[in-house]
Amino acid sequence: MRNLKLIVTYDGTDYGGWQTQANAPTIQATLEKAFQTITCEKRVHCVGSGRTDAGVHALGQAVNAFTATPLELPTLLKAINSQLPADIAVLSIEEVRHSFCAIKDAIKKRYRYVIDDSRIPDPFLRRTAWQPQKPLDAAAMHRAAQCLKGRHDFRSFETNWPNRLSSIRTMFDITVTRHDATLRIEVEADGFLYNMVRSIVGTLYQVGRGYWPEAKVNDVLEAMDRREAGPTAPPQGLFMLYVTYA
Amino acid sequence: MRNLKLIVTYDGTDYGGWQTQANAPTIQATLEKAFQTITCEKRVHCVGSGRTDAGVHALGQAVNAFTATPLELPTLLKAINSQLPADIAVLSIEEVRHSFCAIKDAIKKRYRYVIDDSRIPDPFLRRTAWQPQKPLDAAAMHRAAQCLKGRHDFRSFETNWPNRLSSIRTMFDITVTRHDATLRIEVEADGFLYNMVRSIVGTLYQVGRGYWPEAKVNDVLEAMDRREAGPTAPPQGLFMLYVTYA
């Protein structure tokens, strides 16, 4: 068997998230079906670096898949893409060591959240940005966010804590920048809790619209109570950017 | 009655074009319905500067509408937008002289056509770009296009000629430029024939992919025969940018 590492991009609008489930089309199931059609194998299990939720997008989701196909990689890449719908594309395929696991070997991940804060939402951004129709102060949001850098217990930003053994994570980078009519909130950490990016965004949003002072973000972090944080921002603004491996 | 000039943007993907028709939702019918809901008038006729075809988008379609509503313009703008679906937005409303007509008073229009020429089409561009999966030579396309500048009979680029009294138009500007993974073909003229932008794009595409020499574009123009030009490029790459009035 060969172990293949894929970089996958998708518009998650019309999917029930990454992980295969009974009631909705998912990215994983669609990708596995494309693989199975090409390789004629009964099951090609595709392991994603992390589950993305319903409606969340990816520019560089990392995936590994075991297959016995003898196809050369450029041929396989073309063949898989020919079987995928237009809202999912495999950008690259490489062969990796047998022990490589897209989940366990990830050392950091970077996400972007896009907000179109114009009073009149841009129709072309409705699937790929949150459009709250409130002008936001990006500089204030950036300053307020800096207290989240470093190693902290992020349970205030986890939906239905506890989901994991520990809610301690290390945030390597968090930035809020304006790009024309949109804000980009980018976060990079050694791992993320359930809804962590979206609840951080909902918290910074309260600062950006002037409801909360900048210092409140640190109070939320220290409270270790999800009820202190802002709302969970909607999924359509969230993009998994890339995953870093050792 | 007040005569209002609107600037409207729309994602045309899910519409049968600008003009009201029996069998498909259209931009005009959707806009008129929003107006009628707000003003309680029986019919508010919205005149667009030009019809856009099914699947074609607009960043700045100009429209004029007669209404007796006493609402102030900022209030009317908010109210109309609150009634429109997320894929249509009115960007501005101003009151204009009674004799203003969005069609007749237009002196030039600018369109953009977007091509994603990457081998692996970007899922996020599938609704807003043509994705032929052929790398194109933008510089060759730009050079080849320059012969179209000026006053010419463009019937070689008109579907089902003749649709109008004359197929002579003046092209003020035509450029092909690369922006990351996409090409933008922008054209500005005193008017456009039916499918003119899309058949110019289909012709330049033959040059860009190396099928036709650059000089062939002038041969096509001089032939005055639609069969000499390239294919009509698909609608999803086309954007009406803006209309200029005297």
C-alpha cells in the first residue's frame, strides 16, 4: 500500500462539513468516492488533518490516504479531479512515509476568517464572508486579540467544553487586517478546540463594533467560561488555510 | 413622479438575465418587486442601461425608475436592500432629471471578462470565471486585441446579426491583464452588440492558447462574418462594470 498526502481546497457551502455522515454530502465522502471510482478499490479511507464544520471552506486542507493504485501521481491527480464536483479540487498529491498521519503529525494549523463589514453587503462575498452590516474597527480588534497569543487554557472559546483531554493550546499568531472592504482575522496555533476560531471572532467582533473595551478579551480568556465570550460567528467566513508538519 | 438613478450589483448565477421573462427569475423583476413592496405602487418600471444575459454579473449596472414615493433616499436605499435577496444589492440611489433614461443617455459602457486559466480550476471562482483549464498567453492576447480599438463594423462578433440598425461601434479601450491566477479582459465602447464581449473573448482565447496567430483577430474583424470568430465564451466570466453618462 502507498500512503499519499493530498492538499485539498473546497467551497464548503453545500456540504455538511468534512466528516462523512449519513444525512448530508460531505467533503470526505465525496473525495473517497472519487478515489474509489479511479482506483477500483472498495474503500480508500481519507484522513483529514481536522474536521471542518458544515459551511466551512479550505484553501489547503491536508489529507492522507492509503491506496494500492499503481497510477503515477500526475495521472492520479488529473483522474481524481476529473471525478470531483467543481466545488472541490485536489491541488497536489505526494507519496509519504507509511507512518505519516494527517491528524497526528500536524504541528500547527492556520485559519482565516473573513468579514465583509460594509453597510451594503457585497453579493459576491455572501458565500465566503460573514456580513454583519456593522462597520468594524480592525485596529482595535487586532490590539485586543494580542492577549490570546501564547499558551493558554482556551475553554472560554470552546463550545460544549470539554471535548478534548485538555483545552490548553498555544497560539503562535493572531492578526486582524483590512483588505479593501473586508477584514481578515488569521490565527495560527498548535491545535484548535471545537468552534474556537469562530468564538474568538465573535468576541473580537464585540470589540470591533464598540460594544466591549479591548481589555475585555483578556477577561474572557481568564474567566474560563464560554458564556463570557461573544457569539459563535457563522461558518461561511471561515477558511482552513494550511497545516504544518514536522 | 421622481426619476431615480440606481447603481446595482448582482451575482447573475441564479437568474435568467436582466430582463423580465415568464420562465425564470430575473434581476429586473426582482428589483421591481422590491420597489413595489416598499412604495406600495402597482408598478415601478426599472429601466436597465442594457440587458445582461442569463448568468452574467454586474458590479455597477445603471438603472432608472419612476416612483411617487416620498421616502428620503437613504431610507429608500436601506428599505429596498432589505427586500432584495443576498445576490442583488443596490449600491446607491440619486434623484435625476425627469428626462434621464438609463439606456438612451449612456455614452459608454465598460465590461470585464474573467478567465481562470489554471490547470486545476479554483473552486471559489467557478461562478465568476470561465475555467477552460488551458494556460493562456495574456500578453499575446493583449497585443492581438489592439486592432479592435477604434470605430469598426463589429458584425463578426455579433450573434444572429443583424439585431440592431447598425453594427458599427467605437471601442475606446481593450486590455488583457493577468491578476494572480486569473486573466481580465476589459472592454469599453459606446455600445455592444449581442454577445459581442463573449465572442471577442472566445476569439482572443484562440490566440492565447496558441491556436491562432495574433494577426488573425484583424482578419476576423475584416471578414464581417460571425463564423470566422472564435466561440462565444460562457456567461459566468462576464461582469458589467459601469456605465458612463454625459
